Amino acid sequence: MKTLYLDCSMGAAGDMLTAALIELLPNPDSFVDKLNSLGIPHVKYIKEESVKCGITGTHILVLVEGQEEDEHMHEHHHHHHSGMHDIEHIIRSLSLPTMVKLDITAVYKIIAEAESKVHGVPVDEIHFHEVGTMDAVADIAAVCLLMNELDPDEVVVSPVHVGSGQVKCAHGILPVPAPATAHILEGIPIYGGSIKGELCTPTGAALLKYYADRFGDMPVMKVSSIGYGMGRKDFEAANAIRALLGDTGDKEEVMAELSCNVDDMTAEDISYACSKLFEAGAREVFTVPVGMKKSRPGTLIKIICEQKDKKNLVECIFKHTTTLGVRETDIRRYVLTKRIETVDTPLGKVRRKVSSGYDVKRVKYEHDDLEKLAEEKGMSLDEIRKALDDA
């Protein structure tokens, strides 16, 4: 399984993520040319070598009208008071695949919702002093296009170092992490430290929140490429995001299979027992019609579970079925890794299940969401599926 691990021990910012991911590509320079052809107004990307604490990496410079900008001092420039409507108009105009445009819009909505919460005003009235500018559009577009290019099966992110102290922004002096960043990072493992300054920006936080499948330690993986994305500032520690791309192997598990035969339970009672078995931790429960002693028709109940749950499930079987005995077999199960993600589509938000492994990748929209859209739009399920596929 292709896994991307992001080491955010020095926080995260859009330009650092861009630089780290670009280093994972076989030809980073040609990708920079692609970025410069997207059509982002007044923006130019420049890739340059950077050295932090003796480590060589990449720094991505984003020039807006020939100048590099400070993410937190944008109120000095008249064209930076952009609303969400302006941002969406810019995104629609870019030379990008539709799904990448939807990714960019979704990341911006994470930021807009955080700013709305912090400032107490509706999302459509938010003016992006800190992040609604061409350089932030450039950072988010670059990372979304890179993630589309790399197409990892799973993204794992370390706990995020946010820094400490205070940060100067358009609204005055604020604590680190800045309020919008702190809101975006709710539910994500973060920590401070002795390094004074803002290590994680709102843009960096939103990109991590959108793309991370989980947060934690680096998994066991065979690393195929490593990228170092450097920040602008110098600290006592190397100011870099490290991205590692590699193979975590296909997923296999040793499970327990429990089974029993019954010939004196009604279909309703068996159905109830199966529901209780799921509640007790069973991964799978299914029944098979069988012939038993004296040619009596009966039912074979099979339960597949994790080893740690089998004691509870044996007790549950005896409690809710009429069997006098339970058989156990250890089985090896090969499974695709599954995750549920929510995507913004032209028809609205839709959940989809992404399954991957063993050189296979499948995407399937949640049927409940398709039914809801069909009802709302007055369309058939086939029409909804076709509209989503065309998007």
C-alpha cells in the first residue's frame, strides 16, 4: 500500500508542504513549470535549494506581482480583502482537473469556517486578511495538485508542533497557535515547545486536516523517496517538513472464526442473535442453511472476529442461540484498506468509500448519500452516478 508520512515536528505551512511533496517527484522542475501554467493571477512559483542545520532541501518561493508576501500581514495590500465568492471564482478559472478544484475549494472552506467561528460572522462575510490571497491560493492549489499526482493510498501525519509565544497578525498580537489555526486543529494531536514563533499556519493546518487519514507515529514502511520542504525562518532546529513516501505492505490479519449449528430457532430469533453478535464486536456474521442429524434442516451461524473479541462473542453465542457448542478456527484474512472520505461535488457533499491494496484501488459512493441526492434533485440513481463520474 502506497503510504505518505508527513513529519510535522516543525509545524506545517503551505509552502513547506509544497516543497516537501515536490521533492518526492521524479522531475520536480517540470512540475514547477506545470504550476506556473495553471493561470493563477499575478503568481509565479520559484523552486530554490535551501539548507537548514546542514540539511539540504527545497524552498518554494511564491511571488505575487513580483513580491514575496507575509501570510499574516496581508491587510496592507488592497487586493487581499478577498471573500469566499472571489476565491471560488479564481479556483474555477484555473487549468486543473475538476476533482482538484473541488479539493482546493474544500480546503478553503475549512479555513473560512474557522475564521467565521473565531470572528463571529457568517462565512460569506469573511474577508481573508491572513489567507485569502493569491499566495495562499498558490500554496493550496500546489499541494492539492501534488496529492493528486502522488495519489497515496493512505496519508499518516505526525502530531503537529505548533510553536509557542505570540504572533503578530492583521488583528493585533495573538497567542500561538493563532485562534483560526487552533480551531482547525481541534481533534488533532498538537503540542508546543521551547521554540518561540508560529510553526503551523492556518493554510498548513487546513491542508493537514483535509488530507490526513490518521495522525500518529510513522508506520512500518519501506521508504522509496524522501522530501524536505524548508520554511523561510531559521530556528535552532531544522525548519522543515519531512515527507516520506513508501510501501506499508498489503493488509493481512489472523482472525478467529466461530461457528455453531442450530435447528430449533426461528428466523426472527436468529436475526436478533446476529444483531447482538455484531454489537459484541463481530466483524462478519452470516448464516448458511445446512442439513443436520435425522435430515433435519438447520442453520450454520458463522462469526469472524478479532482474537481479542472471541471470549465475549462465545458468551454472546451461548446467551442468544440454542447451540450446545461453539467451534473455533484461526483464519488468515487478506483485506483491502478502507477509508470513508467526504468530497464536495457540484451536487453537494457526498461520502465515498476508498478501498486499496494488492495493486487495486476502488472508489464507491455511499448509497444513502446517492439516494438523498436523487430525492433532492429529482433525478434517478443512474443520473446521479453519471453526474458524479463526469465531475
